[in-house]
Amino acid sequence: MARPREFDADAALDSAIGVFREHGFEGSSAQMLVDAMGIGRQSLYDTFGDKWQLYRSAVRRYGMGECAAHFDALRSGARAIDGIAAMLRRVAETAGQPCLGVASICEFGASRPDLAEINAALAMPLRAAIAARVRDAQREGDAAPDLDAEAIADFLTANIAGIRIAGRGGADRATLDGLAATALRALR
């Protein structure tokens, strides 16, 4: 009879996310992962599959958390532009921390279709939510009416990635706040 699992799989996955955020897929060894997760190799393989399956699970879980935080920010504030500003401000505030979503794209691009599918599935609802808030801001008179909301959503998403890369590269808080403010000004 198999022994029951004696660890919290979600907590272990969160620990793996930390390793992957800091070191990427290639830079994370199985030993680094089991040490951080506090489990044995066999438990890692039995629960999560191989290192690639663990990485994909980590990217999905991390991305879902980030999207939820973006959605919350977008819904905050009295006006749509306030929500968009809150989302950009949040990105600037957290840009010094490694982002697993951006890192996964930088490390693999579209070369791994199964990972690209995860990133696309996370990006689609976020893009739609941003575009909807841009349209709301246009109706409220806070964004230029001639802007294409979907194109602006793509622009803001690219700026989010750029701000995160700048933060990871050591940009100071004033620079990161300036990048967020400049992206917001593009809506006017």
C-alpha cells in the first residue's frame, strides 16, 4: 500500500515558484527544487511529474495569482483610469521581484508550445480586462476616444513586461514609477 502524501502540494509548488522565479528553468536543478520544496525527489516526481511538468504547473499557478492581482487593481478606484493606474503602480512597486511569467517568455519565447499555450491562456483574459477598462475610461472621458482599446491593452501589457525587466535589471523606484506614469499618459 502506498504511503499517503505527507506534505502540502500547494506550499511545495509555491516554494518551487520561488526557485524558478530566481533561477529560471535551466538554472534550477532538481536538488535546488527538492531542497526548497522540503520533499524528496520521488515525491516531486510522484506528485508533479518531471521538472518540466513542475515548471509548467509553477508558471500556471504564478500567472493565475498575478492575473488575479491585476484584475483586482483594474477594478479599484472610482474611475476606470484609476484602476489602470493602480495596476501599473502595482507593477512598478513589485518590479524588483522576479516575474515568472515574463521570465518564462524570455527563456523560451514560443519554442515550447505547451508553455506558450499556458501563457496565452493567462494573457487572453487579462488583455480583455484591460481593453474593457480602456473602453470604460474612454466613455468616462479619461482616455482619448480615438484609441484602439485592444491595441492599448497590448501596449500596456508590453509596458508591464518592460517595467518588470527594468526592475529586475536594477532600475530604481523613481525610474519604475516614471515608466508606469509614461505608459498611463499614452492613454490621454
